[in-house]
Amino acid sequence: MIPTPPAAKLRLATVWLAGCSGCHMSFLDLDEFLFDLAEKVDVVFSPVGTDVKIYPENVDIALVEGAVANVDNLELALQLRQRTALVISFGDCAVTANVPGLRNLLDGGHDSARAVLERGYLELADATGQLPFAPGIVPELLPKVLPLHEVIPVDLYLPGCPPSAERIREAITPLLAGERPVQEGSAMLRFG
Amino acid sequence: MSVVTLTVNGQDVAVPAGASLLEATRAAEANVPTLCHLEGLTPVSACRLCLVEVEGSSKLLPACSTAAAEGMVVHTHTPRLREYRRMTVELIFAEGNHVCAVCVANTHCELQDMAVTVGMDHSRFPYQYPQRLVDATHPQFTLDHNRCILCTRCVRVCDEIEGAHVWDIGSRGGQCHIVAGLDEPWGQVQACTSCGKCVDVCPTGALFRNSDTTAEKQPNTTLPALLRTAREQRRWHNQ
């Protein structure tokens, strides 16, 4: 699955599903390494790097932040898997569902979407509370929040809340040379 | 003092008679991981992380509660054991509600450390999201069952060191949980001396001081061994 060292630049995507964007902030913390990265990759899809709205074809590497919590997340996850050689589960929300997954504790996990909406929009609301309903505009929540690898096959896991910039760099650098990073030890693996 | 000699990962070691296999593996610097074990407390083999292979035995044996015997040939890090250990840690994560990012024990958690030790980068088992309660009835401490891994360190330290025996395990199987007193709210258990030893030895964020918020818990796991040495050998740590 690891792309061979290319003559042309690698095509890199970063994706933001159900997460707080902290992993992307950590990605931006790469600071001057971003210049080195820009020499070796084309950022073809990213909430912090491009204004592209449609996930492109023939992506080499995708860093995917966030759990899969709504129908938009699910659709994008399935799409990016088809169009990407190497998918990285980027941060604890993608790896474990983490904080977005806490709503799975509601309603015995059967339909936590309904339970969390009722809690937020009805029980805690004043007299005018109402459930959001805008088909096609506001994506519907899935009954359960899932980690990325329960929806699509994942090639590499980068835990952390967020993964530090160093951890991201240590994972990306070997990939740019067509090698797999060594995912061992506290520097690369720690949750939280 | 009589001594038994055995082989750990091809290395000959000698330990005092009556020593555990865990002590023998440590004499060989084999770094067998443990979660429920704590120096100064009786071993219970609850976590199963210290399982080792002993030649001639068809079963894997918990090193903490198996006596070292003359001539044993022990293997501590075979591919099978490594795989089982990682699987065990994944199952511990999956069966509770462990969310490191928002846990009092973040950065000081033995379960979080253990995930690194066994190379767990994700859980292959779906998280179960069990419905568990939080007991915040004690004026100083809180018990969050969501983070409990049933290591029983709290049960043992309260019984064996403090002598109050506030804690026990209630129910069975997946319903197992720590109970205070006769399954009462912790704050109503008169036997509790509020010494805090259970909080100090808890490996995760299950027991914590009320003043601790995310990543603020500071465990003290050396206490039981210190107190036991002091009482039984009249020897304090700094003497």
C-alpha cells in the first residue's frame, strides 16, 4: 500500500471528520517542516491547505482526523478509501472515536443520535426547543459514532489527542521516502 | 537460605526458594509487563499480562502467582505471548470507557503506558460502551467505574495494609464491579478511614481525589511495599 518513491510529487490529503480540528492544528505546528513538505507533496485536499470541496482521485496519502459520526463523514470516508493509496487514522478520534464517541454511552448505545439531540435541543432548551431538521443541508447523525477502521480499512494508525507535530513528522518523513514508519514506543504510540 | 535455579529466556538465574516466577524474570531483566501486580500486595493474577510459557506445561502461567521451581525453563516474550498481551490490553480498553484525553490519570496512567508497551496502536475489538456509574459520595475521593480495570489493588491495599476492608468485587462476569462496604455509597461506609491508599495505588483514573481534573492525578504506588517492609522488618525505606 505504500506508494513507491515518485518522480513526481506525492498527492497528500488531510481530512476533517468528527473531531475538534486539534490534529490539524498540530499538523500546522510542523512549522518550517511544512516548507520541506511542500517541496515533496502536492496538497490536493485539506481544510487547512486548499479550498477544494470534492475529494480528488489518485491521492497517495491521506491523514484522516476525526471519528465517523454523521452521514457526511461516512460518505467521505468511503469515497477517500476508494481514491487513496494509504489511509492514516490521524489522532485518537479517528483511532478510538474518543470524545465524539462518548455519546455512544447514551441510550445503551442503540440510538445515541436521537438521545444526544433530545438532550441538547429539547431537555436543555428553553420553551422554544426543537430538533434540527434540514434534510440535505444538516447531515444526519449516525446511531453510533465509529472509529475510522470500523468503516474502512486503515493502513496506519497515528494515535494522540492530538498527535504532536514531532509524531506527525516522524510518521510522514519515512512515507515520503516510500518506507513505513516504525510505530513503536511512547514517542509514536501514546493515546491521549 | 535455599536457592532455586531456573532458566529465563536462555539465561540462568538463581532466586531464593519461595520466590515467584515474576521475581525470577526480573532477576533476568526480562521486563514482563504487569498491571494488577504491586509490590507489597498479595498477587492475584487478575490482569493476565504476566503470563509466561514454561516448558513442559501446556498452559500459560501467571508469573506473579506461580512459584519459581528448580530447573524450570521459562520464556517471557514469544510471539504468542506478545500477541496475547496486546490482545489483552485491547480487550481491557474495549470493555471499559477509557478516554485518555479527558481522564484524570492522563499521562500518569499505567493502562495508557501499557498500551505503548504492548504496541497497541488501535483496538481490533469494538468498544463496548458499558453503562457504568460514578460514585461521588465520599467527601474527598471519587470512584469512576468507567475507568476501572478490576485489578483489585484497592481491594487488597485496603484489606492488607490499611486493615479496613472497605472494598470488594460484586456481581459476576461482565457485570463485575468494585463495591464499597455492603454495596453502599462509598461516603456512607463507616469502615473507610479516608486514608487514600486505594486512590494512590489505582493504576488508572478509576479512583481519584476530588481536586484532580484532567491529567492531574499523581499516583503513589510505592506505598504498600514501604509500609509492609516497615511493619514486618522494622526497616524504613531510608534506613
